Amino acid sequence: MAMTVNPAEKFRKPARVLKTVGHPDRLAIVEMLEHGERSVNEIAEALGAKQAITSQHLTLMRDKGVLYARREGTKVFYGIENKNVIRLLHCIYQSCDNTQQN
Amino acid sequence: MAMTVNPAEKFRKPARVLKTVGHPDRLAIVEMLEHGERSVNEIAEALGAKQAITSQHLTLMRDKGVLYARREGTKVFYGIENKNVIRLLHCIYQSCDNTQQN
DNA sequence: CTACTATATAGTAATATTACTATATCTAGT
DNA sequence: ACTAGATATAGTAATATTACTATATAGTAG
């Protein structure tokens, strides 16, 4: 197997995941889904955001492998596909609690 | 003290940190500095990147509170200010190792 | 002051992200 | 087929990010 990997290659995927959740709404969504699935409308309402934007965020995170989607009748429920982002979430909270910069 | 906090407010700072390190070069820099300071030139060389871009990344991360800078003569050494991003780094590595999506 | 090394910044073009409106698609029920 | 509810997508304008070149600034040595 070809092990000739560009050094930068190593950081591409991790960076993409970080960037994906590096948005206030998307971070809020991840936290919201930490303990279970929610429908698009539920998420949008909890977020206080418009349906279209919410759907865009969800689609993006699904494309990046952070979330999964499951259709149930007319509703679509989203959940966390990459469970490790939850650990990430807690890391970043500590990371921020311990600092005073904004 | 005013505890009337916009729900979205909670996610602004964490999201900003994630976004800040959500770039391959910047992630590489964080890893590089995990075990000690480096000068701008050292970092640029190790990265295989141009000096100007490297400096821009470093300045950005310093502004966001991720790194600190320390001048020593003509050189400037950068180090990790927010030690928690190291934990973040390891979280995200596991996060990626355990998934197959790109 | 001059020259040199190291770093930072200005200016800029290409591209990406964001937030929005309007509209399309999908599903279930009548 | 028609309607309504739920979700997705197209199109778009404003803004942000990225990567680049050229130049400026800071520090040191002579």
C-alpha cells in the first residue's frame, strides 16, 4: 500500500471537521443532538433560526460526516454520526471556560 | 450581575476557537508547538509554506488567544497560549481515525 | 547610518461562507 | 389528483477567507 503521504495531508480531514463545527449555530445543533435525534423543525425552533438556514447547516454537517439523517414519514430526524464530536464539544467548552479572551 | 445571555452567545466563543484551528496549516502549527516554542522561520520551513502566510496564520491564532508570541532579539517565538487546544487536537485526531469519511 | 536578518503588514484577486427569499420536492391524508 | 406539512434546494448579495506579491518595520551588528 502506498504510504507516501503529504505531510499536510494529515491535517486536512481533522481541519475540515473542526471548521465544520466552527459555527455558533452548528455547534448549538451538535449540543442539541447530543442526547438524541431531533427533527429539522424542532432544531430550527430551538435555534430560533429559519428553516432554510437550519436545513443548510444540517445538510453541510451530514455531508461532512458529523450528522446522519433518518426519514420518518414527512419528517427528517438528524442525529450525531461522528460521536467523537461530542468529546470535541466538551473539550472546547473547557478550552473556553479557562480563558478570558473573546 | 446580568445573567441575561443570548442562547447563541454561549456558542460564539467556542465556535471561534474551532474555526481558528480549522485550517490544515494552523492545525499543523498547533501540533508543531505542542512540545515547545518555535520561531516564525522554523515554523514556515517545517510547514513548507511562505513566510508571509505563516506569519498571517500565527498572527490570527495569537489574536484569537490560541498562541502567544515572545520576541527574542530579531526572532519571534510562538507558543501555545490556550493549552486546551492540545486536548482539542487529540480529540480531533481520534475523531478522524475512527471515521472513514473525508 | 548602513546593511542584514527576521517578522509583519498592505494591497489584492480568487474563492468560500453566510444568510436570505423564493421555490421545489417529498410524504401523508382526503 | 389535490392539499397541507415538512424539508431541501436554487439563486443571490454581502462578507470573509485564503494565498499571493511587494513592501514596511524591528532588531542587531558593523
